[in-house]
Amino acid sequence: MDFLKKKELKENQRGGRFADAKKIEVLYCAKQKIKSLESFDDFKNLKFLWLNGNKLRHLGMSLRSNTFLVELYLHDNNIYSVTGCLQHLTVLQVLLLHNNFLADLPALLHEFRNMYRLETLNLFHNPVAFEPNYQIKVISNLTSLKIFDRNEVTTLAERAKWRKKSQTNVLTDLQRTPNVFKQQQQQQQQQRQQVKSKSSHGHNSHCLSQDKGEVEGEKMEATHTSNNSVLIYNNFNWKRIPFMKDKRTMKGKFKVESINHLYQ
């Protein structure tokens, strides 16, 4: 890809405007300390635009005529909102907006709703990245994405499913563990009752009083058992799960470290 150099811009510029602006497809305006933008209406066929590393806060309607944009670089600015600025860019494939001040996730998703060809999107290092289920919401709304926040979308989706499955398993184990102890206690009580019923025939009142003592002893034993019961469940150490880019450089298979939790 050939970049448009400043020297070429000066040669083509006449009276503050570009003589062949309609033919320009690539425009590099990064790191120029730009605070505000005017219209890019003269660049009707613009496809690649770099505006990163400036001091922009809002885009306004500067890109209203650039419907052929394929790649747009707006990272490392002070942009706090893009509402009404990008929704007409339906053929956009690459959009980088990281290191800004974007904070409204529903508004962003609404702005991106017509970008059916968007494949690469960066939103990290924005306040919006701290919203609950941020990655899942973006991936589920923008189905054409392949790379999101420098990660493959398939990897992010697999991690989300794995995390959800492990949480479900933990909850199931926690719900099932008390029931197991109850069943064991019921079985023990049934066995003891059967033994009592067999031994009760032919015994005198002394034996009856002895049985009462045994019942009280069994109650105390059951109470002691329930008080000393232990709940056990396992979980994964998510901090030790490597990213996709780390897996490619690893030799052999990585081991998943599990964490055992005991509750008494």
C-alpha cells in the first residue's frame, strides 16, 4: 500500500484545495496535533484514513461523504463519542478506536449496527471496556468480526463458553453436595431402625430404656456428622490460561491448573 506523502500533497494542492482530490484513496494525517476536523467532502473515493495520535474529541460530520472507507484509524485520541459519525460507513472493515474516552457501549453498538463487513475492531483502553460482559456483547452484536481487541473472536467465544460451563459445574456441585450428605444420613438411619426393630422383640423395659439411650446417642452422632461436613468443589486458575498468541510459541500442551476449595 502506497502512502500519500507530504511532498505529493504540496504538489497537488492549489489554493488550499487538492486538484485531484477525487483520485486520492489513501490519506495519512496521524500525529499532527489536530484538535478538530473539517469536511473530507473533496475526497469522495477515500478508502484508507489515518487520524490516530492527534487530539480529536469528536468527529462531527467530517466523514459524511466518505462512504467508501475501508480502514479507519482513530486510536490514541481524546474521542468521547462517535454517535452519528460512523453509522453510514457500511463497507468499513478495519476500525481502531482504542486509547480514547468512549464510555457508552449500547450507543457504540447502535452506531456499528450497519457495518456488516467489519472484521477488525479495537476498543480496549476505553471506559467502555470495563462494562459487564463487554466482550460477549460486542461479539454477539457484530457477527462479522474476526479480530476484536487484538484477539481472535473464536478464541474469545471459546473462553466465554468454558468460563460459563465451569461456573455451571461449580454451582451444580455445590447444590448436589448437601443432598449427598442427606442421603447418607437417611441410609444410616434406616439401617439402624431395621436393627432396632429386630432386636426389640422379647426385650423388657430395661431394654426399652437402653434403646432410648441409643437413640439419643445416634442423634448426637448425626449432629456431630452434619457439623463436621466438608463441601468440596474445583475451579480453574484462569490467570494461568494462555492467550492464543502465547499458545503458538509454547512447546507441547499446556496444563490447566485447578484450584480445590474446601468449606467446613
